[in-house]
Amino acid sequence: MTPFLPPELLPVVFAALMAISVLAYVVLDGFDLGVGLLLPQAADEPERDRMIASIGPFWDANETWLVLGVGLLLVAFPTAHGAILTALYLPVALMLLGLTLRGVAFEFRAKASTLADKRRWDHAFFGGSLLTALTQGWMLGRYVIGFDEGIIAIGFAALSAIGVAVAYSFIGAAWLIWRTEGALQRRAVLWARRALWGVALGIIGVSLATPIASERIFHRWFDFPNILLLAPMPVATFALIAGLAALLRHMPLPEDALRRLPFWGAVGLFCLSFAGLAWSFFPYIVPEKMTLWQAAASPESLSIILAGALVVLPIIAAYTVLAWRIFGGKAMDLRYD
């Protein structure tokens, strides 16, 4: 098959599609992982039921974006897939265990015959959410540092694991501010206030670590005129953090005004952070070791895969939008009949 795009452009197109898929996963599964992390903070069983109800229509489909992103990595950049998965084999296996535990717990808590059984499945749902968030943060830390070994690299990965869990907790709390009301909403505001500063520290940590770990990244950010052209990105990030902190101090507002704003602010922080990482590492797909063009499959293979991806991705996006439209508004009481 003759490539219908220039061969040198195809790897960039697939990198963009993979980036969209990963970012969509981090945002969409991030909020329901965050709700799982916050579940033990609920005051009682009705609050836990309401928290579960707020993510019920969304959580399973959100993981489709992870499957799409990893699938694109496998078929479009098989060499990079092998290198990355070899370096991250154990945390990937643990992440899949966490995702499986979440799925099982979500279904079995609905079948629990006693409150004690239900609480055990709630603990399992929290445990699966925590394991998934920590392993994803660990993988991010290992990737950012270029899979280096040594105590500093391992320590940074551990801090990254905690940072991602805190970030998920923040977007989960912001989701609950939007989707719940009453005492639970007020509690979610408190959770969001606390988690926001952890998010800020995590962004600062990664922003400092990436240029220190790579001279190339340092020059990419701080050489003239890049330092001036890129300055709006960190300025916008910390302005958004300051704005969210000011807003959360006054929430909840009368008549539930601006209830969506913390969530979309969290999405903005995730997007800005992701854009910063993308700028730092492009054109490398394996940091400092392998570029997009070195890792890409043949142009003929990429053309065939692209035709399928351009069908699948809009279908997943359309389903996601449809679910949000149908199940918009406040979470209702949880029912299984």
C-alpha cells in the first residue's frame, strides 16, 4: 500500500494520536481513580454510595483510552514498545492488577449481602485505585529520568508515584464538587484545597528534574528565544493554580455557582503539564535513546494502521461525549435494581 501521507510525517501523526489517547486517559480515568482514592475519606456508607454513583456510568469506558494509547504504541512504534515495556514490566503488571481489582470490587460491592462485605469491597476498590495511581506515577518518574538507575532516580520515581496519586485525588475531588451536593460537596472542596498544593509541588518537581536530567531538554527550554516564547506556559500554569486556590477558598458558592470550574481547571493543569512534557521529549519516544522515526514501523504499515485508527478514535470519542451528555448533572442515589 502506498502511504497517503509523506513517510516522514506518519510517525509524527501517530505520536499525536497516541498523545491524545494518553492525555484523554489521564484526565478521564484520573478523576474516577481519584474518587476511588478518596473513598475512605467519606463520612458514611451513603456518601460512599454517592461517590461510586458519580463515576458509575463513566469509569469502565474511560479505560478504553489506555488500551488505545498502548495499542498505538505497539503497532506504530514496536521497537519503542519493546524498550519501554522491558524497562517497566513490573509496574505495568502491577497496574493491570490494580485495574482488575477495581473492576472486580466495583461489580461485587453491588452483590454484597451485608454491610461488612460491602466495606471489604470498598477497601478493595480503594486498594486497586491506589495501586494503579502509584504505578502510573512510578512509570512517569522512570520515563522522565530516562530509565536511569541509582538511588536518586529511584527516589524521584517514588516521589512521582505519590505526586500522581495526589493529582488524581485533586481531579477526583473537583469531579465530586461538580457532581455532588450538600455535605459531600463541602467535604470534596476541603479535599481539593489540600490536594492542590501537592499538585503544585509535583509540577515544580518534574519541571526541575527534566532539564537537570537532560542537557538537551535544558537547552530546549532555556536557550534564547525559547525561554521567552515558552514563558507563557509556566506562567499560565501557576496563574491557574493561584486562581483555583482562590476559588476553592470560597466554595461552595450560593446556588452551586461555578461548580464545574475546579474540574475544568484541573483539566487545564493536566493539559499544560502534558504539553510541557511533550515539548521536553520531542522528537524522542524513548528519552535520549530513540526518536519517533527510528522506532516507527514501515510507512506502508503505518498507512494501513492509520486508516483503522481514524475510524476507531472518533467512535471512542463519540461514545465518551454521549455518556457525558446522557449522565450529566448531579449524581443520584445508587441503585442496583
